[in-house]
Amino acid sequence: IDNYFRDFIGQLYTTSGTSANTGVLNMLNVKYITFQQPVSVPGFETVYPTDRGVVMENMNVLPKAFFVDSLVVMENQQNVLNQLSSDFDPSETACASGG
């Protein structure tokens, strides 16, 4: 695994103030996630609770293919990763690295 991909995957689980980066999960078409106990993740609802864990459904999942309104080209890959960690809406904007 190259460093960029490893860093990108690392961005999935942390974002400002929440337990999951819902923008990236929406962009990657993640429909369901599992946890050992119920957690509060914006845009996700518990659909299958058990005594061993819960399955939560993404109510904002994007389709497999979609168009965005704009493309933002950033100076480097780190800037793209930083954008993914912020309040990122993949249904509106795509980010790319120019370097």
C-alpha cells in the first residue's frame, strides 16, 4: 500500500468532532457499518441491533456514479487529505491534487 492510500484510509475514521468521516463514507458508497455498541454518527440510523453489536445504515449514501458541481485542484495530496478531513460534501465538490 502506498503512503497516500494508507493516509486516505486513515481519514475515514476521524474528522472534526465525529467518530466517522461521513463525507468520505458517502463518497465511497458505504451503505452499512457495524459497531459493537450503538454510537451517534450523523446520517446513520441503527437498523439491526443485537446483544453483540449493531448494524447502522447510511441514510445519505451516494449512488455508485454521480456528478459534482465543481472540481477543486489543490497543490498537493496532503491538502486533498486535509480537505477530506474537514466539512467535506462529496456530492457537491471533487478534490484533486495537481502535484
